[in-house]
Amino acid sequence: MKPLQGHAKGARSRHVPLTRALLSVSGPSYRGGMANGVWHTGYGIEINLSLPDLGHPGRPELLGEITARVTDRDPQLLECLAHHEGRECQSETGGKSPWMFIRRGRVGGRRPLVASHLPVTHKPTPAESAQHKATKERVVETAARYGLDSEAEVPVADRRSVTDAVVTGPSGIRIGWEIQYHHLSPSSVHRRSANAVEHGITPLWVAKDRTASLIDRAPWARVDDMPWKDIADGKEMVIRGGYRHLEVWKCVPSSDRHCLVSEGAGHCGAIHADWFVPALCVPEKKPVYIEDLVLQSATGESVPVYVPSRGNGRAGRHMWVSADDRTLWEEIVGERTPLPPASADEDDDVITFAEQEIDRTCRAGEEGWFVSDTRPIRDLGQPTGGITLPRMPVQGSRDPMRITPVERAAASAALGCPTWELGPCAGCGQLMRRYGRYAAMYCRVCRAVLNGR
């Protein structure tokens, strides 16, 4: 029977999540044919990648085995069907081997499993390699200048992965710096981050691209795309994304920020809290440099925090923040949000099974017909995690005025004064700076009303 080149008649497309990490390669969109079959040299079986059970319902572990990284298995485990059957294999004339690995293709909205000839993993360009090396060395050298213990190329998880640099602080905090200047699949980010945490290392991923898939999938920081020589020569490396400051403000007309509830249409009188990049803080905060993060992350002055999205329980933002900001945030939300476990069904990990017949034609020459993925910008720099505290009770109410510790801490942060200087406005009863050097009896709003403005 002639192999089918499209969907078989009556075939159904099924989508299931990939539960184990695939080989870390970039995801091009193929225009030519894609191999949907492969020979398993270990079991001596033919595998149909378009079937949910791969054609072997009695081997539920097969999917995980064939999608494991090539470095974690026998490179000759999977073989081109044409080569196995003694037919012409295009790889032999195209400079590739007949051995294969499994990746996800992209055809429209479908993500089928595809068998591709080795080697086609991402190989960093000379510029990327030089940038990677220079950044890694800069992290290690910075740690040494600050008197911190540091080590490059540290094996983690029984040598199954290697962390670019591990910096250890005086109290034993270990930060694992992962310099990732090319695309890495979300599965690999989750797996390597989980391995690091399991071994007492806090991962810190460094990207240079706003579309990097690692953004918000683990604690991260983004720097500029700089020539390696500038990195090696010590040119300023500003943390452009991944580091934020907590801002708390009272929503009144005199506030410099708009209302989170009315989206700027008015003022609700409540207290708002949100996370901002340094440039969007009021007043603007000083930029954070990579040297700052090397020191502060190891000493515990800067810590990772995860802020779930209030519109979607699965989504959220990873960020580095000051330890004081995280403490205040935990008081405001009334809980401590741990870093989330790896998602079991990342969008990029969904596989489509079209349930076709195997195409036994060698596709080695057609694997290069692709266009790059268009990846969305993940580092938008917008405020995130906004939360609104209830309006303070007014002094004129019949019930005694009760101020919770969270409300007091938020008002202290918003007004920039110690908690013992807080007190109720004699007019509206809202908390204000009532005692101390800059004390007043009425808040600015009430003073404006009293003065007839």
C-alpha cells in the first residue's frame, strides 16, 4: 500500500500533553515532508509517531524513552526506516547520519512528533558561544571580587545536567546561574530547574531575548544582547527584565498612580499594591546590574518570588525582588506563595496525533525546508500582580477603628514613614502621617477641601 502523505481518510487528530522533556532544539515550521516513522534498534520494532500508543499499546513507557535527550540514551537507538530496510537514505549523501531523534514539528496549529536525522540539535553560533563564555566568567569573577565561593560547570543530578556557574553565599545560599542565549524548550527549563531545587540550588536563568521561552517559567533575568568583548571588558550589564519593586499607594486624587479598580477612571480610596520594573517606579528606581544580582542573590538581599495571575490560576510571573518587598507582599496577600511545580501541560509540549500510516520515504533532504517559529514577546515589562486592600474604616463610624497589621504595613510603605508615625486623618479618618517631624492633623485631600481648593 502506498504510504499516505496527508491525513488518512477518517483519521482523527488527538492532542495529549507530553509529560517528559524532549530534546532541547529549536522549533522550526517545516514546509516539506516530515518522517512519522522510525525503527527502534533496541526492541527491534517499527514505531508510528502519528499514533497515540506509537503502534505498541503494550509499551506505555515507549514515548518517554524515545523522546529522552540523545545524551541520555544510545545515539543509535532510533534508525531511519529507509536505512534499516536497505533502501536509499538521503542522510548518507547529505552529511547526516542514519540515526535519528524525536522532536515536535509544527504544521499550522498541529504539533506532531517528527523523526529527524542526527545531528540537527541547536549549535550555538561562534558569537553566542563567546557571549555565553564571557557572561559565565563575569559571574564567577564578580563573585570572587565579593569574596563569595563560586564554581563554573557544576554537575547536577548525577551529572545529567551541568549548571554554568554556582555562587554560594555566606549563609550557604546556592545560586545556579544558567546562561541561556539560544532557544530552550519549556520542558527543559522546568526539568533543569526542578533538578537544581532538588539539590539545594536556586536557579537563575539569564536570557538576552524578550521572546525567550524560559521567561516566567523559572526565576530569570534579561540582559542586553551585547558583544562578547563588551561583556568581558566589564561594560555595564543592566538587568532589563526579571527584577521588580513592590509599590503600595493609597488611591486618592493626589496619588501619582491610577486606580487599579476603575483603571484610571476615578479613585476608590483603597490601598493598591503592584510590582514594577525599576524604570516605572515612582520615583524611578536605580537600575539593577548583573553584579548587584550576583551579590544580592547569594546573600539573600534579593530573592525569587512567584506571583500567580489573578485571571488564570496556571499562569503567573517569576521575578527577583528585595527580601523586604517579598516580606511585605506576603503580609499583604496573607500567604506565602512557593515557586510552582513544573506544569504538566505546557502549551509548547502538546502533541498532535493524526493517526496516519507510516511514510517510509527518507526525508533527510527535506528537513531543512523550514521557517523559524514566531515566538511571542514574553518580557513585556508591564506591572503585574496588582492587588487592592479594602478601604480603611472612617473615624466617624460607630464601631471602634480597627487597623490590621497588613493595612498598617501597606500604609507605612505607601507614605514612606515608620508605622508609629501613622494615625487617622481628623477629617476623613484615613491613615496618614499624623505624628513625627512632618505630622499634620488633616490629609492633603481634606486640607484642599478646607482651604477651598
